[in-house]
Amino acid sequence: MPIDYNSLIPNNVNLSDNRRLQRALEEWQPKFLDWWGDMGPAGFQAREAYLRTAISVDSQGWAHFDYVKMPDYRWGIFLAEPEAERKVNFGDHKGEAAWQEVPGEYRGVLRRLIVTQGDTEPASVEQQRLLGQTCPSLYDMRNLFQVNVEEGRHLWAMVYLLDAYFGRDGREEAEALLQRRSGDDDKPRILGAFNEATPDWLSFFMFTFFTDRDGKFQLASLAESGFDPLSRTCRFMLTEEAHHMFVGETGISRVIQRTCEIMRDFKTDDVRKHGAIDLPTLQKYLNFHFSVSVDLFGSEISTNAANYYTMGIKGRFDETRIGDDHKLTDASYKVLEAHGDGFREVEASALTALNERLRDDYVADCARGVMRWNQIIKRHGIDFELKLPHRAFHRQIGQFSELKVSPEGKIVSQAEWDAKHHDWLPTEDDRLFVISLMKPVTEIGKYAGWIAPPARGINNQPIDFEYVRA
Ligand code: BYC
């Protein structure tokens, strides 16, 4: 079904046929716009940015590029096309027709998952709110705004599900999504990583690489859901998520590129005095963002995760491509546990180990990106390798949160942690240095000195295109 752009809320869900839902969303819309005005990109609401908007949800050319002021962005409700005869593909209900309504007994659990997912979207916009003011180029500023408006749309996606399927409770949750605030002591966002600050562009690129990638894996698992509207919503969200991870991966690639050029040209490791970010500092930022993002997968052993699966609500990554019984009642899965001053693998029930399995998929995906970053370093003939820290390093969630663990995976004493953690995580000095580089560069075609220009522009435009108009 095509997207209806004539109604107040663009949609491909026949909103005009459902007056109750339409009214609920139209009441929420001005509150969303107020929130966007207060918490969206600060200082740039009146500027025209070259943004893409969905015009159709099929794989061919759903994106349309044009200049738009962010408050005029056509946020709407877009679900991937339904799959004919779709089934519940895992858990106790495997083989039944996928649900078009919420099964009464799973209502609370489903609502909670949708709220948790929904909460991350406005949180990230809040975290990135001030970054436009220190952008390294108009190209980067445009990418930031693209990410921001799409996170806003992902919030719309979850609010649609809450309003359409959860009645009054859903409406209350939709309001609450606009009331919590990232980092707020009294009403913080739900998940840890979404209360961390994103004060500079290095953090932003790391966030879009590592934390948006959690989004990829969580959305992919929810896209397997037996609750079909959730599945279709997440499938379309995933197409937008890909660009966010591209921003992160290429952003860090460009930082590395510039650092390596300076190391090579000036024959020095001390690139800070040339206004670039040294590789050890990049490693520390990587350690930080990886560790807060692996926390987002929850505990290694989780009855919540087992229940979501058995209920048919949240599957595994690529569930339908896995060749097993999709019930997992008798299956096992290897998880790590602390042993001596290191770790060992033990067999756990595959159902309760589902968070860990998804984390494994995630870590492997991160490792591929880090390998591509290392190729840039290698091409410059530099002997340095970025590494993912051990998954038990710097954890706040799960069994490893009790331990102090080095990036190499050695369990260390509190005293050793205190002595070494400034080599492993960004120090106040590192953060101040990175922030000192964050001077806005807004001349067309110019790029800050700490980051290389991109290889190509957006939508085949040149890199000196006016991505955001003055
Ligand atoms: N911080 O059984 P456990 C994205 C809580 S990112 C704080 O271990 P479970 C995006 C947990 O809630 C994707 N609390 O975990 C990216 C539970 O609380 P209760 C977001 C945490 O439930 C960038 C307790 O600890 N989507 O889209 O199996 C920009 C024990 O729970 C954390 C989703 O997360 C944490 N890190 O799994 C924009 C998908 N971890 O029950 C957007 C939906 C756990 O004791 N969410 N807890 O009160 C889920 O699937 C699950 O809620 C989780 C946790 C995977 C997060």
C-alpha cells in the first residue's frame, strides 16, 4: 500500500479508516513537536537540510532527497509490506498464523518491549542535541540531522504500535516517552547507554557505530516477532538504521585516515599537537562505547529472554535462516563464566542464553568493522591495531558487572583497576582534548582538521555540496 502524504500524518496503514487511532495520534503529534522543539537539534530548526524522506516502503528507491527544515520533516508511520500467510516462526506457537492483534496473555510483556525500544529513540536525539554547533562540516551536520529525524520517526513507529494496539495504557506510555530525559536523575531513559553524554563528534561516531548496531540486532530480533505489526514496523526501521551505522563506520574511518596521514607526514605518534586524535585515544573511546553497548543485550542468563522467545515475541537474529527446531527446549549454548583470574566456556540452556547469543552475533559484526578500520592503519604502514575489548571489560549489567576486568580479559584487583583504568577508558584530559578540537566548520566544502573528507557525498552529490543551507 502506498504512503498517503495528504493526511496530517503520512502513513501506509490506512489511518483515515481508523478514526480513534487517528485522533489519538493527532493529539500526540503537537506534543511530539513540542518535545522536538525543546530537545531536538539546538539552534538549527530553521535551517534547510538536504534530507531523505520515505516515499515508499519497497526496496526500490524509498528515499527521496530534498531540502527541508527539520520541524517540517514528514514524520509518519511506515510499515514494511505484509508477507502473505506469515507464521509465528519460533517458540511454543511455532506454525500458527502470525498475530494481527496482541494476544491478551502477552500484552504486558509486549508493551514493555515496545516501550523499551521506543525509549531509546528520543533518548539518542536528546544525547546528540548540541552536536550541530560543533560539526566538522556541512556534510557531517546533514548526516547528524538525518539520523536525528529518523530516530524521531522510529519513536513514531513505536508510538503507533502503542496507540493502535494497547488502548489507554498505550496512550499513557506514548506520553511518558516524551517525558523521560536522557541523563536526568529523576526521570532517566530506561537503558544505561542512553543516559550517557554524547558531548563530541568522536563519541557520536562511536555511538552510531556501536550503539546503533545494538539497534540493528534488537530490531532484527523483534522483526522476527509473531506479532506481525511489530515485525513489519521493525523491518522498515532496519532500512533506516543502516545509514546510521554507515555514519559511524565512515566517521571513525575518516578520523583514522586523518590521524594516519599526520603520523606518516610528520613521522610522529604525537598527533595531538597537529590537531588530530591519536590512536590510543581512539582505542579508549572504542573501549568505552563497546562496553556500554554490549550491556544493552542484558544478562548472559535471562529468563526474560527465554520467555520472549517461548512466547513467540522476540526471536534470534536471522531466526528463519537458522536450521534447528526453533523451540530450543532441549538445546544448549556456550556462555562465558568467570574462572580463576580469567574465563571459561560452559554449556547453558539455549533459551536462557539468548541474550548472550545475540551479543555474540553483535560482537562478530563489530569485529568486522574494526578490521576495516585496521586496514586503513595498515595501508599507512603504521604498526598499531585497534581491538575490541574483552566482553567482560567495564560492564554494568550481567554477571561480569561484579568484576574488574582488563580489556585483554584478565580479572584484576580493584587496586590494579584503579591504577590502570586511565589507560583503558577516556580520562578527563582525553575528553577535554577531544572537545578542544570541536570547532564548527560550516563553510561549504570545508572539513575540520581532525577528520578526512568523505570519499563521496550523499545521494551522488559532491562533497562540497551545500548540505545545510545558511
Ligand atoms: N540498562 O533479563 P535481563 C536502538 C534490565 S538500541 C538498564 O538481563 P532482558 C537505538 C532489564 O530491563 C535497541 N537496564 O534483560 C540505538 C531487566 O529489568 P527488570 C533498543 C537493563 O530483559 C541507537 C533487568 O535488567 N531495543 O534501537 O532479557 C539510537 C534484567 O534483565 C539493561 C531493545 O533493547 C541496560 N543496558 O533484556 C537509537 C529491544 N539491560 O525486569 C536507537 C527491547 C537489562 O528487572 N528490549 N536491563 O525490571 C529488550 O529486548 C530487553 O529489554 C533488553 C534487556 C535486551 C534490553
